[in-house]
Amino acid sequence: MEKSEDYTGGVALATLKRDRFASLETGDPDTGANRVITKPFIVRHPRLYLNGATWMRGGIRVEVLTRDWQPIAGYTERDAREIQGDALDHPCVWSKNTDLSQLLGQEIRLKFYLTRARIHAITLSHDQRPLNAVEREYRADAQGDSAPKLN
């Protein structure tokens, strides 16, 4: 093997926050909320958590739909408390429901309304999880408003 004078090499280590390899991110903020709807699934755990981020006073609301696309009373967009900031475990809650326990065993879809926001992952759990705010050095927020707020 010939030795090349132009050869350069190196080793690097990239670290990512949990479940942050890919995301769905909103487009133009002036067009209103962007919407994403999941495939139907059966609710097996009562607590819903969102790994996501917002910026420039953006927000995320989560609506629960039947398999047939109908909003479920108590879990509509209007009932949803807005999620703001950058965290690994934002709890999804509604004005009269703090979890999905009333829907255990039912087949549902989730509809996300996003404005200046990014979703990395969703998790259903029996356990209560801390917010797990993302440290400042991992946030890209010129407005400085991406610190998570409990809804």
C-alpha cells in the first residue's frame, strides 16, 4: 500500500438526545398550524408523552380521534393544553383529562397541531416521567423561548 501525502483521517463521536435521530418539523409559520395524524393503534398505557421542541412562541396540541377520524369528547384540539419548549417527555394533557386512562383498550389515532415545532417521538407509558428538559447548548432558538413549560 502506497503512502499518500494527501491522506487525512480522523475519528469522531456524535451524540444525540434520546430518540432524536429524526423528526417531523413544521414549514412556513405564517400558514397556520400544520397537522400530522398517526395510524390507528390500541391504547395499552394511560400516559402519553411527546419528545419534541417548539420555538418562537410555537406550540403543539394533541387531539385524540376514533379509528374513523372523529374527535373524542374531552380530547379535542380545543381541550388540549398547549405544549411549549424543548423536552424529551412533555406530558400530553387535556383540560378535563390528564391521561388516556378512559380510552384504555380502544383503537385511536392522534392528531398533532404544530406551529413552529418539531416532533421526534411519542411514548405511551404506565410510569410518570419527568419532563427531561433539553439543555440549552442543544437548543437552537434565537428568541430564547424554548425552555419547556409544564402545561
